Amino acid sequence: QVYARGAMTLHALRKAVGDRAFFLILRAWATGHRDGHGTTAQFERLAERVSGKNLDSLFHTWLYAPGKPNRP
């Protein structure tokens, strides 16, 4: 079985914040972590800061809740 939840989480994030904010988040993440690594919590905070949205529910559903959520 292929693990796809990470990719599905990013897809849900893109739908929630829109293309412009989504790609700003990805660029900021790549730039900020070019020579290292980051945590999931750091990514969550960045996504909320860039998008201006509270994404707690989205990340809880896609990253922490048991089972595979329905696709967005």
C-alpha cells in the first residue's frame, strides 16, 4: 500500500488557502529550510502565518486524527 496521506494533506491545504497562499507557503518553507530540516509544527505555524487562517482543524483532521479522512 502506498502512503499518500502527506500528499493528500498538502492538497487539502491548497484547497483551504488557495493557490497564491499555498505556493507562497511552499516557497517560504523551501527557502527557510534549504540547508536543514523543520518540524511539522513549524510548517503548520508557517502555513497559518502566510495564509492568515486558523488551520488547526485541517491539520488535526489530516495529520493527527486516526483513519484516512475523506478527500477535500
